[in-house]
Amino acid sequence: MEPSQVLDKVLEERKPIRAITRGTAVEGVVGLGAAVLAIMGLAGVYGSELLAAAVVVLGAAMVIEARVVIRRFSEVMRQLGELQGARTTAGGMSIEALAGIAGVTMGLLALMGLNALTLCAVSVIVYGAAALFSVSTMSMINSIVASGASRNPLARGVAVSMYAASSDIRVLVGMGALTLGILAAIGIQPATLALSGVLALGGALFLETFAFSEKSGDLFRQAPR
């Protein structure tokens, strides 16, 4: 089923729209917290300690995002009878959740002083890879939400194209973080590059979350009461 067709079915009921738009702010705030910690670390304030803390916070943000998407959007797809869509959503975001848990674990070990820079660099690699794996799921969600931007087919097509850019940004950020993590892991400015990767991922998560909230809010307001 095409995203526009799924949208038409979603618009038939208010409950599925509520499920899409609810609970999308917490992970953005937590992602912003990780970005702020990374900036402080890059400024030279307790660099290694803040790096480990930022890794933990970013991992928590990814776990929260994955749980929100899996629980909310998969439920919507099941309500609409799109079981394949539900499985796709759960699969892509489950990888992100596992990556977040792994990163939190490594970040906590780093805070305890166990190979801190190496563990943080590996965490950034894991987060970058998870961001890439979740691109297809987030792209599907953005496409469905963007399809409701206008009743005019031409305007709707433009909106879909514009919102699709967020998926491209997610790919670039994921690839960038993956590259920074690898370079950090092999010993090239490990603290600086790992902090840069956390900053990119945390900032992207914050911007993406609130951009999605605004878009889905517009869709919610368009829904029939």
C-alpha cells in the first residue's frame, strides 16, 4: 500500500493519528542533552568524562526513540491491517534500541575508567550504524505524514520531496558518525572525533524529533473531528 493510501485510511479515524503524534518530544530533549554535553567536552570541560556521559545519554535517547516508534507506529499499522509495515517498523527500530542499550552499557563502563576512549569510539560506531539501519523506517513514517501536508496533489508531492530530505540527512549523519567513530577507534584524535560524532547524532535527533512533531501536528489538525 502506498503512503498516500495509508494516510487516507489513517485520516478515517482520529485514534491512529493520536498514536502517531503522541510521545515524540522526550527523545528529542534527551538527544539535545547529549549534544550539549558533547559541546562542553569539545570546549575542554572534563573531556573524557563528558564524552562517556554524552554516550550514555545519547544511547538512552535512541532507546526512547525506538520504543516510541515501535509502540506507536506499529500499533497504527496493525490497526490498518498493514502487518508487513508493522514488521518493517519493529525490525528497523529494534536495531536502534539494541544499539542504544549497547552504547549505554559501554558508556557506563567508560565512566568507570575501563578503556574509556575506545569504548566511546565503538559506541559512536554502533550509533552511526543504527542510524543507517533505521533510515527506511523513518522514511516511511515521514512519507506518510508528509502526504497529508496538502489536499492539492502538486503541493503534496512537493511536501513529500521536501520531507524526504530528512531521511537523506539521517543517512549523512549516520555515515559521518560511523566514519568519525572508526577514525577515533584507530587512535586519530579519539576524544575530539567521538565527541563530534555524538554532537552530530544528538543534534540530528533533536532537530528530527521536533520537525516530525510539527509535521505530525499539522496532520493532526487536518484530521476530521
